[in-house]
Amino acid sequence: MKNTLFRTAITLVFGLSVTLANAAEPIVQVPPKPPISADQEAWLDQIRSQINNINTEQLVAQLAEDPMTYVVDVRSVDEITRLGGQIKAPRRFVVERGWLDIRADLIFPNKDVPIVVYCGVNQRSPLAAKALMDLGYTNVMNYTDGYFEWANSGHPIEQADADLESFLYRRPMKVADNVYSAIGATQPGTYANSGHNNNLSFVITNDGVLVMNSGDNYLLAQALHDEIKLLTDQPVKYVVLENAQGHAMLGSKYWKEQGAEIIAHVDAVDEIDSHGEAILNRMKNRAHEKAYRTEVVLPDISFEDEYILQMGDTTIEVRHYGPAHSPGDISVWLPAQKLMISGDAMFNERMLPIFDDTDTAGWLETWEVFEALAPEVIIPGHGHPTDMATVRRFTRDYLAYMRDEIAAILDEGGSLDDAVEINQSQFVTFDTYDELHRVNAARIFQMMEFEF
């Protein structure tokens, strides 16, 4: 089944309401404003007169002054997917207007926190602001310009799917000569993003193509291959799995059908063998029909420390540098270009998750090896390609800060309750902060208890 068929299917399901000038600067088509009667407009004007209204300039200033501000989109998830996305802010939520009154206490337990609500054209958001005020919230603002004005003014947005015409969240971008990466969403895997929430990278040589990560499912792997074929006639010979997580390994069946050999660390192979079916079932529960033809297959090649490939005139080093995010984390090093495809050993733009098997102490030790290599270009496991200083901030500096804070708590005889209250506000601009910061603190504390 060709990728073009799935592009057509997605078009039929979601519509094509977004035109992309490029991945960073979406141009959003503004839909017709829903018609309302003069009496309804007068009623809305009365509501607007009772609330605190802010414009685009004021919202920008609010977020700069207080990044902890809650920014709440009260449109439906369907609208957000079809019509281009939502405002990108450190603490952003989608709570449909009809659910806001019921869920407010769960999302905003502090009645004095700053909350900005918005919709598309300033019709539902005034009602949402008034409802929150009636519930006792004291610092509520209504963003009057709405999502479309924000997006078309060039301000940052977050999209459920950045390219509705492709099964991929984003199509590949060129990072360096013959090196490309399809940058995934910095949010968790969802139906909308087809599980493309990590980076799917590839290196084109004069003796074939090497791909980093098989993708979350068979169809995602096929979509990536379609893009590779637009760039080269060389076959995909190798697919490297950064670890045993689903979005790294579940697309392997597609690649094996194309004749590629799958490479993974021995620890990742053990994880796939032991837990692969459970990971597959979780993906199927999320992906539904998008899980078509996806099966768990074991890698063809495994290694412990390194696996060096000479593909034509290109030397590619596949290495396990030490413990990091997950069992069997490996990276791809291109020594001639000083370019590293790091896998989950390095993060950018989003908060890294701590799992039960994450070795935070070992990760910091492994980091010293990366520093010694001094890569000039890094394609991280998540987030856009960048430099060492940036991934250091999102990865090493975060881990070191959390371990230092928790060590101090343990020294003073503190508890898990103290750990989850660690002040992590300096990291609030990291995507997935709200989902992860307290969970990460709890897991690091529980691990470090056994170190002391």
C-alpha cells in the first residue's frame, strides 16, 4: 500500500486547512467566523466587559515575564488538528469549553495562578474566562486576538501533525552533506502524529543507506523510505535501533522486507525479546488502524561496544558509549564530519523522561565521553539538530541539577514528598515539563535512595 494512499486518507479525514511555508513558519488559513445573531454578539460583548482581555503584544509580554502562566486552548482536539495547531507556551493545555468547569480544579489547583484562555476567534474564550472567574480564579486573562492571529503573526505554535499530507510528523530535513533527519514531535506519541515523536535519521553513502531508528510502526517506516527514495536510488542496507523503545524498533518488519539488516545493542535485543509484544500492544491501543502490518522482529546484528561499518567511502561508527537513557542506548558517529546521531543519550527542546531502568549516575559518566569526542553537529534523539552546548543544557545540566538537589534532600533525611517539590522552574520552557518534572523527581529519588 503506497504512502500516497495514506496521504489521501489523511486528507479525507482531517481536511487540508494548513499550508506550510516551512516547518518553522506555518501559515494558517483562517476559517469563516461562525455566524451569531446580534443578540448573541451583544451578550458576548457584555461578558467581554466583565473579564480581563489581553492582545497579542500583552500575551507575549505575559509569557516572557511569567513562563509558568497556564495557556489554555478551549477548542476541540479535532479543530486543533485540522486548523494548524495551538499556541506554543511552556504550560499549554487543551480543555474543551464544555469540560472546563468540571476539570478546572484538577488542572489548576491553585486559584491564584495566571491563566490565559483562548479560542480561534474570541467567541468561546470569553465564556471560558468568565466561568473560571465564577469558580474563584483570581488571575484569568482572555486572549482576544485568538489562535489564527497568533500563528499568522509568526509566533510559535505546536502542531498535532506538522505535515498533514505525510504519514510522518515532519518530512526529512538536510542536516549535513548526505545526512538527513525527519524530526519528530516533542510530545508523546499520539494517533495524530502516528507515533513519530522521535528523530528518524539516515546517512546516504555511495554503497547504500543507513537509517537510525526503524520508526514506531510499519507504515511510518514505509513513509520514511518513500522520502529516502526521492533523494537516492541507493538501497537501505542497515537500520540501527537506538534502543528497545517502540518508536525505535517497531517498524523493523518493514525494513527487513526491503532487505535491510537491523542492528542493535545486546541489551536492547534482550529487551525486545522480553517486552516487545507488550510494547506492540500498547502501540496498537493508541494507533488503531495505523498499526497495520506492524509486528515485533528481532535484530539481525547485535554487539556490545562497537560495530564499525565502511560503506563505500564513508566510515560509520555505531557505538555504545555507556549507560544512559535506556538499556542498550547506542549512537552513530560520523568521524569525518564530526557529526553524531546520538539517539536518546541526548535531548533537545523537550524534558527528558526518567524511566525505571534509566541510570542517571551512569548517564553523567557517559556524558564525559561525549564531551571528549567534541561533536560539532548533533542530531539528538528528540528535538532539532543542534550543538553540544544546547544538548548539554537539556540533558547533562538537567540530570546534574536533579541529582544534586535530591542528594541534598537525602543528606537531610528528606522524603519523596520533598523530592517532587524540587524547584524545577528553570526548566519550565522544556516541552513535556508538566507531564514529566514531578515524575522524574520521584524516580530519581527512589533510585538514589539505594545509592546512599
